[in-house]
Amino acid sequence: MDLVREVLGPYVVAADEYFQDVLIRAADGHEAEVDINEVCLAVSRFPPGRFFDILAELVDRLGASVTLMDRPVILRKEEDRAHLPVVARQGAVVVSMTGRAIEGFATGS
């Protein structure tokens, strides 16, 4: 959680007292609501632009993966595949941990 606070901290516009419901604003002005707990960060709407830079840094530093509703799981590197549930491994895709690469994959563009 300390790492999550460190990465998201500069972008926080509002947060509850437990840092579980957080509103962040990227440098380009786009905002996203982030639900946080010890095992998951959930974003219900991915805004375009610089938000994906924040997401890329957070995922990379946490050693995490990104699970999208309608796309395969995004992995940082091939070795991360072993940490996924069996049903998610087959379709998972390694994507460079840059905002542009993640946004391109997540939006299909």
C-alpha cells in the first residue's frame, strides 16, 4: 500500500480516510476513480491520455498485471504468466509498460 500511495499520491484529488476510494487527475486533466485494497486496484473507466502513464508505472513497480473486462490480461513480462489462474494464462499478452502501449492495447487502437 505504501508503494500505491507513493505512485498515486501526486495525482490524488480526493480520497477517503482509508485511501480505498481515490480520485486521481493526470497531468492532462483526465480523472479516474480508483478503488484500492490490499490485493486489487479497480478502475471502472479508463480515461484517455496520461492516465495510462500512471497505470504503467504502478503496474510495473508493483509487479502486477492488468485484467480488462473485454481484452486479454496484460502482462509485464512472460514470466508473469505463471502467476495467473490457468484460465487467464492462455490469452494473456505481454505489453510494454508504457502508457502509450497499454492504452493502445486496452482501446484496441
